[in-house]
Amino acid sequence: MPQVTIEYKKPETLKMLKGLGKYFDFKVFTDKSKKEPVSALTITPGDESVDTSEIGALFSSKDFNAKELRKKAWQRTQ
């Protein structure tokens, strides 16, 4: 069943949505847990002194074909 998330400020809005839910036959669920916004995460900058030239050589020596990689990634394993 499809779901929709509605954010509201006034408690009267929730009462109205519950009333409409009875009339139009849909359910209203309230999320009691308050989730932290994603912006509350701490981002640590990377170390610029790391030498990535060895990693580039590892992948450039292989014969990768993007089309073949996509095909293999979407195949089901048995």
C-alpha cells in the first residue's frame, strides 16, 4: 500500500487528518520517535597527503568495460 508523509505544525491538523481518514478510508500513523536531521552528522575532512597513485595503477591495468560490469552486476546468482 502506498504511503505519504505529512509534516504539520498545529495539533488541530492531526485531528483533521484523522477525521478525513475515517471518511476517505485511510489510516493515520503518528511517529512518536523524534529523528535527528541528517545535517546533525559530523563530517571529517579527508587527509590530502595520502598517495593514491598505486590504487590508480591497480585499476588501470585491468580491462574494465562499463557495459559488461553493469550486465554482470544485474545478473542473478544461482
